[in-house]
Amino acid sequence: MLVTIRRALLSVSDKTGLVEFAKALVARKVELLSTGGTARLLIDSGIPVTEVSAYTGFPEIMDGRVKTLHPRVHGGLLGRRGIDDAVMAKHDIPPIDLLVVNLYPFAATVAKPDCTYADAIENIDIGGPAMVRAASKNHESVTVIVDPADYKLVAADLDVNAGATSIDTRARLAAKAFAHTAKYDTMVSAYLLAHEGNEQDQFPPTLPLVYEKLQDLRYGENPHQQAAFYREIGLTGSCVANARMLQGKELSFNNIADTDTAVECVRVFAEPACVIVKHANPCGVATALSLTDAYDRAYRTDPTSAFGGIIAFNRELDEATAIAIAGRQFVEVIAAPSVSAGAAVALASKQNVRVLVIGALAKTAPSEREYRSVVGGLLVQSRDTALAQPDTFKIVTQLKPTPTQFADLWFAWRVCKYVKSNAIVFAREGMTIGVGAGQMSRVYSTRVAALKARDEGLEVEGSAMASDAFFPFRDGIDVAAEYGIKAIVQPGGSRRDDEVIAAANEHGMTMVFTGMRHFRH
């Protein structure tokens, strides 16, 4: 069904492309109605327009809070053609065939550092959503545009249909408009819930979430799955979702997930550090005085797994490090706070390598919550931003760690937080020696870490070991002793802690408790 556009109401915050679109409407003899700043822009551009206050016969009041909430506006949008014609004529309510509205910039307002609560409240749009919902409900007769990108779509429809729009176009735009108002309401709700004094609503009965799509992905975890990448509205700070791609193929679902792990792990180190991730687990992590040395040491942990992995740094990627990577291995993604000009040139020949600029890494990620889907549901938790510090470690064995052992334990503990449970990390001198991840038994995670170290010719004897959770039995300590582990860091808290401590003492080990576990599933 075609509907000819004879009258349009334009009232927008985002004025991109509006003047050109309005001129195209006037060229088709469309009568224009408008409000406030939109009307002034059109008038200044020489476009004939009737202000809504003149159209309704009622002035804008309350500093513009009330201007479109009037029967002549909403009746024109909601009136059913062929059904409500008589009542519309009786009350002098002409039909409005096209509504062009986008809402007050609430997200941009509350993102400003100096935004006050009062500022936020004043930027909650009332009339705009009411009109959009009215026009969308009546899309059988009314066309609604909430996105300047759709001006061309409607203009093309008008050209094809001699000044009319098709029901397909109107229905598609109505669905988009309802999503627009839902997004807006969700942003307002989330702000009010998060505002000072509402901490108890961190997990409200109804969870308002709104994300904007960054890109469609080629596929999900597997080629037969469809996928897309979304970002929190208003997200600021350094993370994968805010990264800028310098070069390379389009990121895949798995690339994004693995890069997130790599960036979050490397974030916790103050000294120059490199993290290599493969299939959601760090397979090599190291610190050094230079980035190149950090990369070299991280790579040595597990060169086999590093093939096709993700590499993240916490310093600017320099030319020497970029040359070392390009000449040594196949890599899917390289992520760093910044990339030097020389590094960019060195990687330019590797056209498929994805190079991401993350931005300056703060100590914690910008998101406060994380989400994980299950069939038919969503798990929500606060992010695991805590990390037990060395000055809180409790020495529980007869032997105290030497300064070198203590440094190794602290390094291993930081890495272990980002390894899938059950997680075991062997480390020495700021370098991972072996990583055991995702095993059903902590004992087998220990054996996997030792196996990997042996395969790469790395000496386990004298290394420190970190476990993401407590040892439920002494067998984990006994197995670690078999491989020559001399120092262990673990949360503690098992009913058999005394048995575990006794085992460590028997083997001449030193062990510290952190009092905090870091399961990662």
C-alpha cells in the first residue's frame, strides 16, 4: 500500500543531512512543520516551514518541555486513514504523513565528565519518543525516520513511487524506530540505576542493556554460526571494543574473544610485558626491560601454541619488536596501546595480520559488569578486577620465600588469573615456564604445564607455581614436587589446608596463601 507524503514534521537533535532532505521534500510540495532549533535551521536555510506552536495554536512552555504534546500533533500521527477521517475533520486535525525525529543526545550528555544529575534529567526526551511511538504504531499510514542514514532510502522510495512510500519501507522504519526508543529508554534506565545512591540496584529485577553494533562478523565460533560484534553505548576507555584497527583482515569472533583475554592479562603488568594467547588461554607471558625481550621470552614458553595466536603488549609496539614477530611466526592479531611508525611499516607487508591500537591501558577495564549467555538466560556478574597484592600474601610453610621466589610467585599469580580453570602456571624470572589450563583435575593441569615445559626444553626445577584455586588434597603438591617446584602461591581455604601445608613442608617447599581465588570458565 502506497501513502503519499503531503505533510511532514521534522524535529531532530542530529541535523546531519536534514537541510538537503527538507529541500527534497519541499520540491515535492510537502508542507513542513518543525520545532525549536530544527525550525531555525530550516528557516535560516531558506526553507519554508511552519513552527509547531503556530500549527497547534499553543506556545512552547516550561522551557520547551511541552511543545509537541498536543492533539493536533498526535492526532495527525495516530489518526487512521479511512477510519478517523470524520473526527480529524471535526477537530481540524490534518494528517501528518512523515515524522523525522531523533532524540535528545542523552548518552553524549551523561558521558561528559561535568554532567550533573540535573543535566541528565533535562536531556530525557519525552515528546520525541511519544511522537516516534505514535508514528510507528500507525505505520500503515505514517512514515517515521529516526536515523539520518535513512533519508536516502525514503528519498529513493519517493522517487520510485511518485511521492509516496511503500508499506515495506514504512514497516522496516517503524521496527527501527521502536528499537530506537527502546534503546533510549534503556540508556535512561541504566543511568538512573547506576546513579549515586542506587548501588543496591546493580542487579535489578529487570536488567536494562543496550549495545550498538560495530560490525557483522563472517561467522561465529564455527563457520556455520552467524555472529556480530556489539559495544556498550557510551563505553570509554581502553579495551577491544574501543580498539582501532590499523591493518589486516576483518576480525573474527574468536579473534575478538582471544584478544580480550590477551589485553586484560597484559593490563595487570606495570613493567614492559607481552602476552600470547591461543584459544582463550595465555600460552606465553613474560616481562623484560624491553618489549622485544618480553616478546622473545613469552614466545619461548610455547612456540607451538603461539603459532596463529594473539599477541598483546602494554607498551607502544616498536619497530624492532614488529620485525621480530614478522620474521618469526604467523600471528592473527597484534594489540598494543599504540604503534610506532616504524612498526607499522614493518608489518605492512603482512597484510592479513590484524594490528589493533588499544589506547593507554588503565589498571582496570572500563566495563564494570560482564555477561555470559546460557540457553534461554543470561549470567551477570561484576568483573573480576580484584587481585590480592604481595603485601597481603600469607606465608604458611616453614620455609619463607626468597626475594627471587616471591617475585616469581607474584608474576605467576597475575598470569594465573587469566588462565581457564583448573589453572596452573609455572614461572621463573618474569617468564612463564609452563601453563596447564582447563583440565577437570588440578593434578592434570600441573602435569600439562610440566609436559609443555619439557617439550620446549624449559627447566621446571626451582620454578614457582600458581594455582587459581585451593588444592583440595595434597596430591597436587606431591605432583608439583615431582617436577621440582620449590614455591607455590594459591588461595588456600580448603578443609585439608593443614594436610596440604604439611605436604609442602615435607617436600621442602615454600607456600603462600592469597585468600582470593580466580576461577575463569
